[in-house]
Amino acid sequence: MILGIYGTGGLGREVLELAKQINNVQHRWNQIFFIDDFRDEKNFQNCQVTSFQELKQINNHDDIEIIVAVGEPKNRKMLAETLQTEGYKFATLIHPNVHIPASTEIGGGTVICAQAIISCDVVIGKNVYIQPNALVGHNTVIADNTIISGLVHVAGSCHIGHESYIGMNACVKEGLKIGNEVIIGIASVVVREIPDTVIALGNPARPMKTNEDKKVFK
């Protein structure tokens, strides 16, 4: 198989390192390349770089699987939808030191980084990114295209909506619902439900304003 990493930014480089660590154990990919629509150079981190338009010129892509490596949830959704429309397969990357219980479901295109703890009966959607040392408690649902940053603790029986972003070192109390397109600020402590399209932060986390443009990185 061949792995295409969509994005050459910081997250793309992290995904490359994760893929190498997986390959050292599982030997999944014979080749790894980057997809980037804005980078002019054709070699980056010792990998070939191609645009998506160039990739589409390859008639047979049965042996190619792609992972989205951008940190903006809105853009993750857009790229994933484009790839799906064009018929590309999605890779799922899980660090070798992460244990996934048999009762847990993980959607295609999801990334789970080193030292993450994923409990039993968890449902993780498509194209989710879980960064190092995050914890996801039992019976929690994480919807599509969401980012769970490093050191985040999500307790059991929570529901986190699609295209949301949980900032580094935040904590979410058990049994809570966090809406769609929500941003939870760094080190925030969530002890009550957060509605859709809200930016919340603090201890305890409070809605501060509406996420009007539905973007994390301005």
C-alpha cells in the first residue's frame, strides 16, 4: 500500500512520524508521500509532494490510502468530503502503543497518537484526530472531524459533536454533551453542557462568544 498525507504543515509532519513508527512494527506502506495544493517544492521531508489535481491524474488509485493532516476541523471536513467524492480510501493510523478495546469503534481516517488512552465502548467517528496523552472515557462518543488535543481528559459517557476542537489539557466532566463546531480553550474545565457553535473557556468553562466563522485558527 501507499500512504498519502494531505497537508505538509506541522500536523502533516507529525503524521509522517507516526506513520514511520507504525511502519516499523506493521510494515503497512511501501511508500509515503504528501499531498499539498500550495507547496511548490516537490520533495519535503524526503517524501514526494503532489497536488490533489496531479494525484487525480493517476488512473488507478486502488493501492493508495489517504489521511487528512490539517488541524482546522472545518477544513478536515471539506478535504474528507472531496476525497470521498473522488473515491479515495481513507487510512486509519493508531500508534502501536495504544490499546483499543474490542468494544470500541473507530471510523475511517482517524488518527490516534502515542500514549492516548481509549476506554471500552467508545465510538470515535470518521476523520477524528486524537493527540498524544489524551484520555477518552468509557461510552463516550466523538463525532466526525473533531480534534482532541494533547493531555485532554474526556470522562465517561460524554458526547462531543462534529467539527469541534478541544484545546490542550482541557477536562470534560462525565456525562456531558459538547455541541457541534465548538471550541474549548486550553486547560478549560467543562462541568456543564456546551451548545453548538460556541467558544468556551475557563474553570469552570463558560461560553464566551459564538464561533461565527466556525474556525479555530484565525
